[in-house]
Amino acid sequence: MSVPSPASSRPPATDALPRCAVCGTGSRQPPFRPSPPEQAPDLDLRPGEPVRSTMARWLQQCPSCGYAAPNITRAHPAAAQAVAAAPFRALLADSSYPPLARRFLAWAHVLEETGALHAAAEATLHAAWVADDLGKEDLARHWRLEAVASWRGGPPLDAEQTVRVIDALRRAEAWGDAELTAETLSASEPAEAVAQVVALEQRLIAARDSGRHTVATALPPPARRPHAAHHRIAAKGEGIFAKLRRWLRRG
């Protein structure tokens, strides 16, 4: 009589619930696989529809410890300490923030505590997008300025990251900082596609326009399927704005 091996005696892996890498709790966490957006991204690279409306599915969150991440089965070694600390617990309990924004801020907090400041800036900007959708302008401005601080606190920014800083400052109505940052980047003679976006930002800043504008406004002609910005995939040596420009011309 044969004895079943340990592997054959366990239930199939597909039946197991994903387990939080911080506390080990299992929970149902459907994976998110976005389809390509059909509309141009905003100047801060928030993707167009239909991806734009799927933010509630971008992050998973453990129902036990509150750890949030694109995949909660993975975590930096220092994440558990960050999640257990008082600032993280206070953030989760702050009912003045929209629940979805708290999820992005929870992820941003872990990233910041583990030293990934640029990624923390991205997650904080996502919280600002949530505030945009809910009409909470004060929170959106606040989180954009926090995102700028995280970007600037990390490694040196490249030209395209600096464009996103400029857009965040403009949307937050930090006019002086936005104008100076745009002038400095323009004077560095960036790549043509980046220069076109900066030129648009400068016009918007001069007009004190803090509204949403898309990349298609800066990189015409418009297109039906303008980009794949949310994938952040670019050819070697080609920046995301140059790639967007090529996609726009295919429309």
C-alpha cells in the first residue's frame, strides 16, 4: 500500500487563499489585470478610461492587519514593523479620509518607511486622484504636495518625473514653485516630447489653471487609442512621453 506524499495530501494551490506577507491571514484577493486604456492619460499620467475607473482594484488589503499592496503576499522585510507602528494604525483609523484613499496612503506609508520614496510619491498621488473623484479639493491639494515632497526626498528625478512634479504643483496651486520648476526643466533642453509637455504646463501655470488636462493636449494629434502609459513600458532609451507621442500619432 503506497503512502501519499505530503504534496499529494495537500489541497491544490488554487484552493488556498492568498496569505498576507505581514500577518499570515488568508483572504480572498482577486487579481487585477487592466486592459489597455482607450483614452489619453492626464499630464500626471493618470490613465484614461476604462482603466481610470478601476482604482478600487489596484491594491489588495489584508482584512486583519491592514497591510495594503498590489500583492499582499509579498512584503519588504521592514513592512511588518511599519504596519505595527502607531502612525500606520492611526492612518487606518482616520475616518476623515475616504476609505480608498486610506488604502493608497497605507501603501505609501509602508513604501516610505522602507525607503522607496518615489514609489511612495506615486501611491500618495493615487490618493489625490481619489480625492479628485470625490470633489475633495483640499485633500487632493494636500496629497499632491506630499507626493512632491516624497519625489524630491528620493533619488534625483529625471525629466519625465520632474514633469509630474510640475503638474502636481500646478494642480495644488503652488504657482511659484511650479513656475520655477518648469523654467528650470525647460532651460535644461529636455527631449522634444518632454519640452512640449513642459510648454503646456507653463501656459497653464501662467493662466492659473489648476484643472485636469491630458497628454493629448500637449502631444497632438489626438487619437482613439492613444497610449499604454499605465504599463510603464518603454523601448530602451525611450522615455514614456516619447512613447506616448508615437502612440498618439498612430490614432
